[in-house]
Amino acid sequence: MGGWGSGRYSGRPTADASLRIDLAWMLRTGRVKEGAHLRGTLNWTCGGEPSGSISYDAIMHEPGEERLELSYTRGSGDDREQVRQTVRLCFTRPQYGGKRWWMICPYRHIRVGKLYLPPGGDRFASRQAWRLGYQCQRDAARDRPFERLFRLQKKLGCYQGWEAGLHRPKGMWNRTFERHLDRYMDLDAECAMEMMAMMGRLGGRSSRV
């Protein structure tokens, strides 16, 4: 398993920024089915724009040999590579009955529900293998209210920015929008408190100069 390219990205990539294969979601949506051999394509978007796709064979009709066969292209030009990757599947039996299916990380050989391909990475692997964190873990605590507020604005198709406001998208129920607006007001208040604290810290520094 290679790296994600030195110098191309600041710091280690996050799970949030990676392409992700979620086996439970694939089972729920019928893209994978126990006892069947299904083919399909997984597509990802970022900001409404395509950000990646792979083809897969979900082979689950061979007991003891269940697996995903992944096929995708990475890189471009002279570095272009056609990748074929096999991911073994297994299951456990929860106490409440039924089966719970897992993927086996090709590099850590542990059971996981999700595999990731970070920007610049070359193979799908577990979060542990890639040592991925989550963006929320990297944001300073004082930045989190602003990040949440911006995400809410983006979700509703509004301009992003503190005090930029919130407007109801066309077709959204008033009751639904009011719930989002209540959340926005709470986050706006948190942002105001953080801003006041920051100004207080700056004022304290200037008084000591």
C-alpha cells in the first residue's frame, strides 16, 4: 500500500475527505446480496461534482469465498494504473440473531464495516491502516461552532459565513425550516460567544504590550 503523495496535501488526510465503501449501506440498498453475484458501480461526489467511481463484483454465492472484486483507475498520464483489488468478506452472528457482514482490511486483516481511499492513496484499506482521523478532530474547539454553522448553510444552499443568515429553500416545509432556523440561532449564539472570547484574548494581549 503506497502513500498519498508527498507535498500534495497538508497533513494526513481525513476519513471525511476519502472515498468510502460502506458494506452495510450496500446491503441495505441491494448493491450486495447474500447468496448472489451482483455487479455494479459506486460513484462519489464532492460539492455536487463527481469525485470518483469504481466498478465492483459482489460475489456472495460461494460459501466461504465471499468477496468484493474492485476495479478502478488511479493516476493519470504515465502514472495511470488499472487496479484490481480483492476484499474478502465474512460474517458474525449477533446475539439477537441473523448475520452481520464485514469486510476484511487487506492490510490490517481486521473486520471493518468501511474501507477508505484517501486523496493520493492507491488502495482501499481500513481507517486504521491509513491512520485516518476525522476533520472535526482537527478543528480547534473554538472553530467548531463556525464549522457547524457553515455546514448548515451549505446544506440549505445558502451563502456560507457568520451573520450571512439563513433562508428557506424552495419546496422546504416551514416546519422543517423552523427547526433548521432554531439550530442556526443556537450556533450563531455560540459563534458570537467565541468571537467575544477571541476579542477579549486579543485585547488582553494588546494591553500587555
